[in-house]
Amino acid sequence: MKVRSSTKIAIGFTIIAAGSIYGYQYAMRRAIMGEHFQPLVPGTVNLIGINPGAGFKILVVNEMAQLVKASDEFHGNESDDAGSTEGAVKKHIPIREMLAVLKGDESKVGPFIMKVNDRDENNNWPPTRVIWKGEDLQKALHGDKALEAKLVHDLNINLDGSPLPTLIRSSMENGIILDYPIPIKVTIAGKQTTVVGRFQEPYKPTLMSAVENKLNDKLVTDDTIRGYYKEEAEPQMNDPSKRENVRKALLIRLAPANAKELAEYPQHILESAFVIVNDSLIDSASYRSYETTNGKTNDLTIELTDEGRRRLWQFSEDRIGTQIMFINDGIAYAAPKINHELSQGELTITQMPDERLVKEAVAAINNKKKH
């Protein structure tokens, strides 16, 4: 069949138009993928990405997203559905403290390091805190006689581990709290900075712990306590090899090698987290509620600025199958999965079950834009 000239022109125009559209999209994509963005500091509302292969999983448990350490390397194409804990160690990464550190809040560095190392304050800490700064401990351990005498009193033991003639009950019950500096490298707004966190941990000589263990759940008199102390102390008085080297035990905790070890994993977490978009790059937010066979649910829609759109598009380009965290005020409300390149200026997070949390997120975004 002979094609009419007008038809040829129409077909040719369609091909040229389609080529122009796809050519424009290709050029736009290449431009955005090659664009260099300055790193962001976390805001109140954030989209946070975690580098694939960094050893973490994002799980949704009890309708909330959680970042946990994985026992095996987590690659971005793995699937994690609600409640999934397969292959994951139940060790939660403290998101609020993590974001505070990434903002440069040095007061949160110590608590973050302690939580990540499972050394945060718990019910086993003494009711009365006798805090010893690492700087003063170093002086006491290296010749300052006044500080050494105070330390011996607070521990109720000589630094070589030899028992004192009498027991000070308060020293036995409280021990001391070591408070020493842990330097850690943090990238804040693209600049690597060394910040110092104050790490705290209780310390009690083994002799004091042995006496205290005998008192558990027992009504005892002072004479009984003195009897237990004599019972535990005499073998160490007679045989120096049975004594704890208290000086050495404290120096090990204050050593740079210990600080380096305690900083290693927290630093790895901070290096693995990436602020894709913060609230400065979100124009507005809204949501809709609707009924499903599983009950009422909600879709949250956020409108990004042009820069926010380009940042999200660039981040999603080679991370199909991974998850990102939607975080408001340090709490991860959702962990949407990237199923395709996110090139639009509108992002909708679907099936969020808690309407109260969705309302809070919408209010946090829209109220900030008003001020």
C-alpha cells in the first residue's frame, strides 16, 4: 500500500518528537547524575539512606522503622518485610543520637558511643555516682598523692590490690564511675571533624564485688559485713598473687587503644548514614486516609523543592531495591523501599498505619515552612 505524503510527514514528526522527549530526559538524567551536591546536616524531618553492604538492616516492627545491626552483610537488594528479624542481631542503632551527632551536637557523642557499644546506663549502675574524670584518674595513677589517696578511699583498696584494714561500706556499694574522653571522626556538612564524647562506665574492684555478692538479699549487721570482708580480704593479704592489679585495670580503660576500639563501630555507623533530603528541601506535606481490608491506613505525600527532587533522584539511581528512612524528630516513622528511580518532585509514602504519626509529620513540615 502506498503511504500518502501527509502520513509520512505525520510519522516523521512523531518519531522526531519522541526522540526529542527521550533525548531531553536522557540529557536531564545525565546532568543530575553528574551533579555535585554539598552534604546536608540533618533537620527535624529527614529522608535518610544507609549505604548498602554496611552491615545494617532497616526493619519495620510494631509499625515503626528501626535500624539494626545485621549478623551478615546487608546488601541493598535484600527484602525485609514487617516484623522480619531473620539474620539480624537485635541491636538497635539509636537514631535520635546518631542524627544529633551528625548535626555536630557534642553533648550527644558520649551517649551515642555508649549505646552503640551496649554500655549505656542501666539498673546495675550504683545509686550514688562517684564520678572520676579520666584526666584526674591519670594524675592519681601517676604520682599525685592527694588524688591517689582519694581514689584509694573511693575504691576501698590500694592500687596494687592490697586490701585496706577496714571496709568503707559506701565505697563498696558505689565504687566509682569512670568518665573519660573518646575522640571520634564525624563528617558534618561535608567536613570531617574530630569530636570528643565523654564515655562513662562503672568500676568496682573484684574484692568489693565479692563482698557485696555475699550480701545479696540478706539482712546483715555491720559485724556481719566486717566478717565477710575479712573472709575475702585475708587470702589476698597473705598471697599477693591473688590480688587484682587495680592500677593496671584502670590504665587499660584509659588507654588510647580502648578509646579507639570503642569509637570504631559508632564511627562506622556515622559514615554509613546519608542525609538525602532534610526539611529545608521540602515545600509542603499532606496525607489521605482510606479503608483497606486490613483496616484504615494513610498515604503521606511530600512536595520537594527542585533541589530536593534532584538529590532524591540522584540517590535512588543505583539503589533500586534498598530502603530509606523517613524520620521526624529522631523517630523513624516509615522505611519505604526504592522500586524505581525517584525522579519526580512529589514523593508518596504509602500504607502508614498510624494516623497520629502521619499528622505529626505533616504538621512538622508545614509549620516550619510558615516561619
